[in-house]
Amino acid sequence: MKNYTLAESIEISNRVTYITTTLITAAVTLIIGTLLFKVLWSWTVPELFPGAVEGGLILGEITWLTALKITGLFAILTSAGSLIAGQWRR
């Protein structure tokens, strides 16, 4: 077993904290985003497109899985946009 210096231990601790914080933030954002998509879709789409909803062209309400997929798509597009713009920093 390797003995780490104090500086190495602090660096490891900082990395673990950074990774943990990032994962928790991503999970909370995914949950909130999914909830927002589900609620906002049910609230706005039937009002904006009543004829299309009645005709069956657009769903008036989406499933949780569909809301999760839309949230994931927006997350990917947002990340790609930030990456292209060069705004990703550690």
C-alpha cells in the first residue's frame, strides 16, 4: 500500500469531490429537466396546437420516458454547443 503525501491526499480528495459534485448535479438536472418537459408539454402543446392534438398528429401528453429522452437530447445538444464554442472548463 502506497503512502501518500499530504499534498497528494488533498489532490485526490479534491478530484473525488469534483467528480461526486458533477455526478450529483447532472442527476438533479436530469430529474428537474424531465419533470419540466413533462409538465410544460402537457400545459402548452394542447393550447398551441389544439387541432393537431384532436386529430392525433401530436400527443397532448408525453410519457416519462419520452420526457427523459427529450431532456437527454437537449443535454447532448447543449454540451456539443458549449464544446464547439470552447466554453468547457474544468
